[in-house]
Amino acid sequence: MPRFRRVVAMLCLAATLTLLGAVSLGVRSGPAGVTAQGEGGRVLVPLVARLHTPPVLWTGATDLDKPMMFHVSADNSEWADFQITIKYFAPGCNYRGVLDMSNAGPGAITDGQFSYDDTMFAFSGVFDSATTAHGTYSIRGIDLSISLPYPPYVCMASIAASGTWMAGRP
């Protein structure tokens, strides 16, 4: 018998003996498997991959009809990736624009509510039902350097905005 076939045969024998030993001893599996019980003994059933339910994407719009979105964990206990687009006006620059704000989170959802607040960006949300939610947002003192097509070509502005949002899930 060629050497390669002997090695393969030995590996097959080792795997078979390991499986028979586990079945005959009724070994319970660890986190990567489950133990099934039936008539006459236990059988080890390994899990190939853990089941993972991806987060649910909620999408919506602000009171100024700009997009917003966030994710909610499958068990509705955490939010993540909160993103919102706001309209702003910089009066010193005589300029209107849009600003994208986001926070990766995650954060807790407690009693159907969540919130986040730091020195420049805050938001909160309430789940009205299994498919709808609403909330508020606040942007405070975001410093922007705005490029202009005319002199002075660059204008510095501090942006502040607040409003409401509504979102839903599929």
C-alpha cells in the first residue's frame, strides 16, 4: 500500500474511533455542538456553524425630508450604526448644504427607547410598534470649512440643527 493511502487510512481509523468513543461514552458537546438523546444512548451532533440572525435595518426621514437609518439587533436589545443627514444654513457664508452625522454605537434599547448624547451630536428614539419608530436629533457646534467658488474661497462656520425623525422596518 502506498504511503499516502496508509496515512489516509490511519486518519479515517482515528476519526472513526473518536466518534465511536464519543457515542459510547455519551459525551456532551461544548459550545460548538449539541447532544441529542434517543433510545439507547446519546449521539453527538456537531454544529457546523453557529446560527446568527443579522440586525434589522430601520430607514426613514427627518422632518426636513432627509434620509436617516439605524440597525436594531434581532432581539431588539441594541441599536447600532445610527446615521442621519441634515440640511443646514451657514449665514456668515450665505451657504446652504447637507451634513451626514453618524454614530456606530452600539447602545442599549430599554423599554422600547434609546438615546445617545455627546457634546456635538445627540439623538433619541421610541419604538411605537414592531414596525415604526420616531425620535429627535440635535447637532451642536460642528465646525465646518466650506469651500466657495468665489472669494474668500473658504468660509468657516459652526453648524447647529435639531429636529425629528420617523423610521420603519420591513
